[in-house]
Amino acid sequence: MIEMRLSEQRGEANFGWLQSKHSFSFGSYYDPAHRGHGTLLVINDDVVAPGHGFGTHPHRNMEILSYVMEGTIAHRDSEGNEYQVPAGEFQLMSAGTGITHSEFNASDENELRFLQIWITPNVVGTKPGYQQKLFASDKQQQLILSPDGEQGSLIVKQDAWLTRVKLQANESLELDLSRTSKAYIQVVDGDVTVNEVQQAKAGDGVKLFDEAKISLASNNKPVEALLFEV
């Protein structure tokens, strides 16, 4: 079964310095029909104004993934990690027993845009951890996240997998979904046809239930999408 989550149906928050679109219930936005999907709890599409960001705040027992699409994140946390995460890179923070961190737009001139993604862990009370990586950008499919670091992916404390799909104009790809009963596609850029029927555009999400395989096809321009198996 396939269920669409259109871009314009997402929750919204506007704090001036931050404009955010929520695929699932988050903060003051609550929708009982959209409280995550499997172990995927949050996908926020955040745009941060130049020179602004999220001040120091705590997390506990959560796997927090950031994918930077424009600009650079300036990250600092209570474990002594202080890094910059530029566009194209993924950052995974395992909050474990507890961690505080801040995330700021590293630029005083340009906006920062990134996806903030939360996955609930299958173990709690673990030592906090930090991972960051730039993956090859020329592959049709690239494993970004897995429980065992398969193919050099980031290691998440959950039976969850994330594959980034990149298609050139008029390309197609079929993917196996046998790992889990639930999957979710977040379209990052372009327009994609799902299973030869469903049309999805940038910002749209696609919930998948008990689908053994999924086919994705671009139209007349490139497509980037994130496939979560959760």
C-alpha cells in the first residue's frame, strides 16, 4: 500500500530566523494521523537565516541525522565535538544517555537548509556518539545509514536503513524492500513516478506498507530522493 504525504500538507513553523516544514508531528504541530512512520519519528525541512541557529539544548536516547542541502552547519556538543557540516554531507548524532548541542548557520550571508531526521533507537542508555560523512554523489543508489555500517554507511542504533537515490532525466530504478514492512520516501529534488503510477514532487513524502519492491522513475529532469526502510 502507498500513501502520499504532500509537501503542502506538512506542518509549518516560522520563527523569523527559522522556517520549518514538518512531515510528522513536532513541537506545536500535532497531527494524530502523522506521528512518525515505523521508527522514523521526525523529518523537518529547516531553513535557517544567516548568522542564526539552534542554541545549546539537550537530547536523550534518540538517533539524530542531518542532511545539509544548502550552506553549512556549525556543530558543537557536550562531548567535545566541534565540526562544520557543509552541503552534501550527512551527520549522525547518537544522543544516548544524554547530550547537549548547538547547530548554527556558519554563514552571515547565506541561508542554511537541511533535513533534520530523528529515528528512535532500539537500545537506550548508550554512550553518546558522533559520525559525519560525505558520500559519493554520482551513484544511482547510495546506502547512507544502516545498523552494521554496510558499504561504509553511518551506523544507527536501530534496524533501519537509508538509501539516497539520484536519477538523471528519464532514468528509472527498482529497489528491493524486503528488510522491513514499512518504508518512506522523501523527495528532495525533482519529480518522481513511484511504481509507474504515483507522482511525487520535491517536498512530498510517500509512505509504503508491505511493499516487496519499489520502482522510481524520473521525468525530464534529475531526481534526488531519500528512501528509509524503518
